[in-house]
Amino acid sequence: MPLLMLKDLPRYECLLEASREFPELDPSATEVFLNLLRTGDEAFRVVEAHLAQHDITQGGFSVLMALWGQCQRAGRELPLSPAGLADRTGVTRATMTGLVDTLERDGLVRRAPDPTDRRMMTVQLTSRGERKLLKILPAHFRQMAWLMEPLSEPERKTLVRLLTKVLGRAGETEGRPAPATALAATIGAR
Amino acid sequence: MPLLMLKDLPRYECLLEASREFPELDPSATEVFLNLLRTGDEAFRVVEAHLAQHDITQGGFSVLMALWGQCQRAGRELPLSPAGLADRTGVTRATMTGLVDTLERDGLVRRAPDPTDRRMMTVQLTSRGERKLLKILPAHFRQMAWLMEPLSEPERKTLVRLLTKVLGRAGETEGRPAPATALAATIGAR
DNA sequence: CAATTCTCGTTAGCTGCCTAACTATTCGCC
DNA sequence: GGCGAATAGTTAGGCAGCTAACGAGAATTG
């Protein structure tokens, strides 16, 4: 998530001071938020850099993983539709078209028309794609393990628990704070 | 961070099972990693959606914040160079050129040549930019507070502490796991 | 059955982000 | 003082993400 976030996170005292000017500013909440985005971004960059060594992007890697997970689960060679891939990876279908284009160009994936529904396509991992994935995965796993090494096992459990709380809140569509303007509120009500 | 990550995080048992096939896979580390990226992404999307209501992107917002923070700290109207902005926001200078282009087009920021060094430019918040920022900030702060509401004050401290540990590890350039191929290792050694 | 409606995949056009190369200017050093 | 090295900003080209609009095909429904 190449997200533009302040690189040097503000110290807590600064947040505290700013909260005097802005009563809406919750210093501890802001601190957590900034740390969360910053850390997520940095972790992302670490694996992104590794994947780049194999000439593959995070997006492409996710598609390969989704396809491969599908294989593993259902015997063998079960292809997926672009729409299914988009849902699983949390990206729009238009974006998935581009990703599959790139992967197909590189020979890691194959497109074929669905025999039963002529609107649909199927996307399938090629053997080249599977080989590439198997070459990447060990180091990828090592990287994640290395990244989390500073955390003890109980700390990991705690971290997951707290993150899950935030994730649950982020997923709520109801009860969000007011979107600031009456116009936005009207439009935003979908 | 529009990052393509699996939307439905794998259950722990699946990770455990996969670790039998891949000894490098550390289930708890992987679980933390996936949760971190997913939660960071979701939190990012929440504020991004809010900023979009004000016709501004996360990138543009970060630039305005950096400029405004500069104002606050140093009396008044202290401009910053594009390079300084790039450093503060963790983006390349080429990217900053584009961001400032957009902000200048929208009249939120003004470029002027530096009088002492003709290579340099200065970027300054316009009054329109400052007004816009002040209009956005209250709801922005409310949003962060709302997002973190499920966490108690001690939980927030804990979360920040654990995230900081991971962030520190991610920042280490030494001792990363082997990049899988000798070629990559040679190149990666910069 | 015909007409509407829905779904799937793609295209077009925008933004943000990157790297690499380029220009202009300043700095360091002999 | 003049020449090479370093630095500031931009440009060019690429990828990934988005929305909106489209055409082809399937499903629903009168």
C-alpha cells in the first residue's frame, strides 16, 4: 500500500498538544492509527521488494496464490473466473482484467472460455506459473517469519486479537461519524 | 494501500496444515502478517473514502498536512521544498512533482522559485488550501477516533508497542532472509 | 416467446506510485 | 577559476488501482 503517510510519526506530546486545538482529535486513537498504517505499509514494502526480485508484483502474486489455493483444495487444476478472483483478492473486475493480462503475457496463467456460459472465462495456472510460485514461496514464508520474529507467541496472539477488533470496526458501514457536510451525507447515503 | 491481499483471511488450521508441506511457513507469523496488512488496508480505505468526499486523495492530503504542520511549528507560512515534502511523506521526488501538480491545479498550493538557490522551488499552502484542510480535519479526527473506539486505552498502548516492534524489524536492512537466488543476492547487496 | 433486467468481461480514461534518464544549478577541489 | 561530482526538479514510460460505460450473453418474467 504505497500510502503517503508521514514518515516520522508525530510524538505523543505533539498529538496531545494538537488535541487542545482540535477537540475531535483523540491522541491515543490517532497514534494507533498512524502506527497501524505505517507498519502495514512497511511490512508490505518488505514483501513487495522480495517479489520484485522474481519479477512479479503483489497483485500478480495474489492472483497466483488464489489460483493455487483453489488447486490444492479441489484436487487439481480447478480454474477460476476473473470475477471469482476479483472477489477473493478484493479488487474490482476491471483491475483483474489488467492483472490477468499481465500474467498471461508472462505465461504464468491461461485464459479459456467457459464451455457452459459464453459470457464467462476461466483462468488457470500454467505449469510455468506453478513452478514460479513454488520457487517464490519458501523465501516468502521465511520473510514473514523473520518480520514477526521480535514478537513472542503470546504477543502474536494479542496483536491478532487487537487488529481483529479494528478490522471489525472498519467493516461496519453503519454508525460512521458524520461526513462533515449535509451534501456529502445525502450522497453518501447511497 | 490498495494492496491485493486475500480478502477472507485463511483460518489458523489451514495455515497449520500448510506448514506441514512448507517447513518455512510459520503459522502464527503468517497470521499476524496477513491481519496486519488487511487491517491496515481497511483502515486506509475508510479515511480514503472520507477524503474522497472532499475531492482530495490521501497523497494530496499528506502533502497539505506536511505543509500545514510546517506552518504551525514555525510561526507562519514557512514553505517547503518538493524534496523536503518527498522525504517527509516517504515518496519519491518524481511522485511529489505529480502530487504538487495536482494540488497546484486545484489552487490549494503555490509553487515559487527559491530566491537563494535557483535549482530549488518552494511549495506553499494557499489560503484556499488552508481553509480546505481546516474543513476536512475535524471529521478526519472523528473518523480515527471512531475507528479505534473498540480498543481500551491499555489496549491501544499495547497495540502501539507491538506494532513498533514490527516496524523496527521492517526497517532493518541487515540480516534479511536470503533472497532465494545467488543472482538476486549479488544485485540486492547494492 | 419477447422484452426487460442482470451479469460477465472488457475498454477507456484518470490518479498515484515507481525507476531511469535528463537539464539546470551549485559545490568541492585542484 | 574551471571542471567534475553531487543535487533539485522534471519528464518519460510503466504498472496497478479506481469508476463509468459498453456489448454479449443468460435469466426472469409478462
